[in-house]
Amino acid sequence: MNRLPWNSLVSLLLAGAVGVCAAQSAPAPAASSPVAAQAQQPPDPQLKPNPLEALRKFEPAADEEYRLGRGDQITVDFTGRPELQAKLVIGPDGRITLPLAGEVMVANLTREEAARKIEQSLTPYYTNLSAMVTVTQYTANRVLVLGAVDHPGPITFDGNPTLLEAITRGGLPTVGPDKRPQLPDRCTIYRGSDQVMTVQLRALVDSGSPLADLRLRRDDVVYVPDPMERFVSVLGEVNHPGAVPLLSNSTLPKVLADAGGITDKAGSKPKVVIVDPSAGTKRTIDFQDLLNPAHSLEVTLKPGDIIYVPQSGFYRFSYYMQSLNPFAELATLAAVNGAL
């Protein structure tokens, strides 16, 4: 397929075995040429999402309530009952232990939700309790920064983590003989095992866009590639989703192996979806065919490709990719209920 211009807008929506790819070239005055990903027929109506709006939707709301996480230290106070005050650490299983009530699951709850749940757990033993939960130390509010930074590893935040703060605290990559710190041209954000966003960071900063300091979510992984590095993103049902270096001898089975291999949730006959965000194309193949020399499958990977292994029984998924003209590129793969 022809490669779309850098300032094109592409949207792919895949449902079951039918895919739709809509592409629009901004400079051309004539109508664009949407192409169905499999049927090779234009969709009706044509999809025209707002590219910058998509990036904003990836960003958590500024006033989003904090949710308690494993390792957070909390204080539980009870109105009029100072003797019941408890200072607790949320365990690795997401639970706290209260006298009489025993274990209470509070991970991923807001402070208000956790307070109400604590009140309910103590209802058999006390009447008219009013609890208040305070976070005294944010240990779970972490972002992992990897790649070409001076101090790769987890970074803990007291407030909302942001992209520029995470990269700066990770240590800006240095360039030149004088080892001068320099903001990377781009970085990639991994959210869970099914979302990846590549941000053209320098262009955002140079334009003065506030999206350069994108708000992150807890447990996001920020990957800063070396300027000379070539890599692909491996998502879905693999043991270690994220960035995998693309070497001269890299093959699709090797890349999947470098990502920790395919998990059992992919089923006995795994599917592998290869998405090329730059061209707005995708290809679905059977993993077993890759291992069968008789099929002689030729799979050429390019830097920036997204490799997605869907869960068995959840083969329907949606893929949404936009060139953010030229500030950022967003690619999201989400597995949803459906049948093979």
C-alpha cells in the first residue's frame, strides 16, 4: 500500500473479522480515499475523528480522584472515636487488616469509597461510625521510566504524574562530547498491555502545546528510545508487553520470544496482528503458520510496527490510530468480547 503523508489522519476500526480503514490527506482539496482493511471498499459514513481530541482523551482528567494502591500508607480516623484511629499500610494483595473486622480490600478505591467500605465492615461491632481515610505516603503512585535516561526505574509521585516530570526525574539523555542533557525527540507511553502512544515530544514543546506535559496514570511505562534505536511495540497476550529492539536478524517469532513468549490466554491456536501505524494497515496471521516451514511466510517488520496478540475468544478488538499532525501519534488496541 502507498504510505500516507505525515500530516494525514488515519482511523482504523476493526470489529470481528471485518475491518475498516479510513484515511484523509489534509493538503488535498479532493475527497480522500478510504479503504476497507479487508473488504477493500470505502466505509459509509467516513470516520473523521479529531486528532488532538484523541490525545486529550488519552490524558486523565486533572481532577480525577486518586485511587489507593498497594504499598500506600493510610490513616483511618473515626469521628468522635479517637481510640479507633489506625495507621495502616495497604498490603501486596490490596488489603488492610482492621481489629474485629479482619481483612478489607481497599486497593483501587477512592479515599471516600474506602472509608464507606471500612464503615460497613465494622457495622456489626459499632454503631454510627463515620470514617475518614487520609493518604500519608503515596507509594503506589508510580510511573516506570525506561530506555535512554540516566536513572531508569520506577518514580513515585505525590500528585498527578506528568510526562515531562517523569522524563526529567529519570534523567534527560545526554548528547555531544560535552554530555549536554537534551529533551528527546520522542517517547512512547505504554498503558497496561493493550495501549501504546508515541509522542513527538520535541515538536510539542517547540509549539508550546500543554500536551507536552501530558498527565500520566499510575503504572504507565514511559520508554525513551536512543535516537539510533529501532524498535517495535509488542502488546496483548505476551508475558512482557512493551518495546522490543528490532535487530537486523529479528524475525516475528524472535520478537515474540523477546517479549517473553505468548501466554496461555492466547489459546492453542494464537493469532498475531501486525499493525503499521505509518501506513494505516494491518495483517492477521496464525502463529502456527509462522512455525511451519511449509507455509514459507514472509513477515517483514519495520520500526514503529505494533504487534498484538489477542486473547482467545476475544478476537474482536478495536484499533484507533491517528497522526497528530505532527505533534504525536496515538495507537490504541483494546480487546473486547467477541468470538473467533
